[in-house]
Amino acid sequence: MPLTLKNYTTTLAPDLLALAKKNKVRECDETEKGHFVAYVDEGNESFDVSLTIRTGNEITQHTCECNSASSFCRHKAALIVHIADGKKVKDVVKVKKKESKADTLLEDIDRDALKEWVRNLISKNKDVELSFIHHFSAKEQLTPEEVIKIINDAVKAVAGNKKAIDLTQLKKIVELWSEMLAPIAEHYQANVTNEKAFLNFHTMLETCIAFQFKVDSASNKIPKFIEGVLQKSVEPVNDLQVEESWDKAVSYFINHVPDRINMVRMHYLLHLNNIIAISSDDRKIKMIEWLAKQFEKSKPDTLTNGTAYIKFIFEIIEEHNLFTKYSRLFKPIRFDNEYNQELIRQLIDNNDLEQAEKYCLEQIQQNFREEYNILYLKFLKEIYLIQKDEEALAKVLAALFPFTFDFEDYLFISERLPEEERKKWRTKMLTKSRNISGTYKKAGTEFCFKLADAEKSYTKMIGYIDSYTPYSIILQYFERMALTDKGRLLEAIFRKSDDSWSYRREENDAVFFPELFKLFEKHYLADYLKMAINNLEKGGWYYRPNKLVVYIKGQLGMSGR
């Protein structure tokens, strides 16, 4: 059901509406028909909120600066309550009349009176005064120092000397920046090959980013401002037709990727990637080559954001199918299995098995828990299979086996062991598979049954049936166990527990019950099954039939206990 101004009280949760009413809505404006914007104050914090209301009072779009994980936050709800209680959609006509009246007054008002009013306004509002001065002053080419002063003056005009800046002040600061710094950005975008224009542009970005680090706020207003300015600078660079000019414009950013404070400027790397995305193939290859050479000379593992740098260069090279050329630039990142997996995968796919093996062994050596080695052992298994190195493969499979309990691997290892070692290995792995718990429990159970099947030890197999045994395994080996000792099999299955503490019982194990029941009918008389169930139920109050027994009782027409 769509959310509207009429049904919001029944559509939105009562607790959300209760929280919404604790917020204060101010400066609510209808900027265009059906589109409302406002500040919503919650305690000392203020958030930008917008709602779009279309035909039938339906709310079609909504945004809030709070970045809540829920689809509809308390601030949006507060604005709905505000509009529904005091402002109707039809009021948009009044908003337009107010705007028209202002236009009319501007046309008719006495010039001296207007000047006096403006003088009064700017004397009381430092941010308006700064904007006025900047807008009507003669424009000239600025120095980087003057760029910094403009940015700092805007902050001071809004917040004075306060160190703690709230969201409302931050919004005003970014709005002032957008106006006052626009000529600097536009001058650069019109002259992307001019070094002075770039340095002013660069200084502007650096100063704004430095201010972001000083502000204790989760707001994304400054990053969004930076992102927007850089995005507008992508096409002016791409549009350069002369190759030397394009080289120069791109080099300004590449040369400034390294920072002075042991970091790289990720925003410049993202900007360069945006240029790559729309460049010709030749330019793409050229720019990636420059970035790769720069990366090769750097020491990313010593940089504060070196991990992000490594992943960025890796991804861009991988995306453009250049890994073969630059594979030796990359090394594993400790404790970053996702990246390491992709790196080693690429090395194997490109037949660089020696390097892939080296990295796997290094990671295994550094890990302090055996389960962390599984990823790398699996890669080594793949490598040694390709190389047909059976000796190395057997060692890897032996290390991997306690986590996979792969029966084929067990046979491969056993065949290559002397008889005495083979017996010890069998006993050790069988014990481990029986005692294993957690993630590998099902694999251990399956191994026990496969080993018993291979050894034709079906009496032992019956003994393996417990609360952890999936019904799918019982079905797989039912015939062979029944032919060996159907009495013991029946008792083992009927006494099998399905208590909630049993590990990972199959969610859909009931799908196996019809086939299992057919096997019961084949090997047991119905009266015998009924008797066996009745005897178990009479044996003690604590007996609880498992789900299979309940199913069998239903098929036999037996009443509940």
C-alpha cells in the first residue's frame, strides 16, 4: 500500500510516529509543486529532509541526511506530520504568489531603501556579508594563499571561532563554499592544462578536506562537495584533443596522488579512474601504465592507507585485463583473505604457479590457527594437481583432510603410506571425524559412513547413527545396513534424537521420509514396527520420538502418544 498524507498514521509504526513528534520541523518550504524541504531538529542535531507528494497525496520520494539504515526514518515522519497537520498540497499556489510578490517588490522598491535594507542585512549576517562582497567584487586570478583565506573566511563567517560545528552550520559552510569557490573550479575546468589553475584547484580541495578532518561529524556534505567538483572536471580533461595537452592535464593529478603525510590521495585515484572510464583505449592503457609505474616505486605497505591503494591498483589492472603484465607488482595482504584469494586465483589462471605456491606457503607460515590455512591449502592442492607433483599433493591433502574429510583424498593419502603408518592414519582420522564438531561435523559424519562402506563394516556403520546423522545418509546406506542387522538398525534409527541441540539437522530432512518408509515396509512388517514403537514409548517417560518415527506412526495409522 502506498504511503499517503491520509494513511500515514496507520501505515507507519506507532513508535516511529511517537519519536517523530519529538522532533522539531522548521523552515519548511515547497520549492516546487509537491516538493517540500525542511530542517528537522533532533536535540542538538539538525537534518535536511525532503518529501515529494504527488496526486492523491501519495509520498513518492523522500530523503534525509541522517543516513538511517531504515527505509523511513523519524525525521521524514516528522516532516509528514508537519505537512499533514498544517500545510496542504494546494498551498503551493501561495508559495508561488509569495515569490511573485518579492519579484514585484524588487521591481518597485526605492533604490536607496533597498540599499539600506541590504546594508542592514549584511551587518547582522556575516555569511551574507561575505557572500555579498565575494559576488560583487572585481574578479582576478587568485593565489593559493587567497584560496585558503576564502575557505577559512567562509567557516569563520558561519561559525566564528567555534571548534564544535553542528550540521546546520556545516550545511551553510558548504553552501558558501559552493558559491565562493565556484569561480576557482570553473577557471580550472576551462584551463585544465594551466598549472596555476590546477594548483588553485588542488589547494581548494586540500583545504576543504583538511577542514573535514577537524569537524567531528558523520555528515557527508564535504565529501559530496569534493566528489561533485571533481566529477565536473572529468569531461574537460577527456575533451582535450591534443595528446600532449591531455598528458599534461592528467599528469597534474598523477603527480599529486602521493601525499606528504605518508598517504595517497584516494580521491585523485578515483577521479583518474573516472577519466579512464570514458577515455579511448590507448589513453586508458597509457594512464594505467603511469599509475602502475608510480605504484611500483611506492612502498604501499608503509602507507597509512596502503591497503586501499593496493586494492585500487589491483582492481583497475584486473578490470582492464592487464594482470599478466603487472602481476609481479602485487603481494598478499596479511589477514585479507578476499584480496589474497583473488590475487592467487589470477596467478594460477595465468599459469604463474611458482609465485602462487610461494604466496600460499607464506600465508600458511604466518597463520597461527590451522583453519586459516584452508583457503591456501586448497590452492596448493590445485597447483600440485596441475604440476602432477604427487608427493607434495599428498602432504597438502593430509593437512587439508581434517577440514574437508574428502574420502577421495583419504584414499590418495592412504595408498602412499606404509602399512603401519596407514593403520595409524586411519585410526587417527576416524577418531577425529567422530569427535569433530562445528562447521565440519557433517563432513566428518559422511566420511565415517563412506569408510565403513568401503570396508564393508555395516555393523560399525549402524553404530555411527546418532543425533548428528542426517537422514539423507541413513537413506543412502539403509539397504546395506538392513541386510547386515535389521534389528539393530531399527533400534538405532528409532532411538536417534532430533533434539534442538543436535548440530545442523537438515532443514528439509522430511523429504527423505517417504523413501525411508518404503524401505521400512520392505524389511519390516507393519505389526513389528508398531510393536517396536510401542515398546520404546512404554520404556520411559523421557523417550521422545524423532520426526521420522512420528512420520512412520502417521503412515501406520498409530495415534499420538
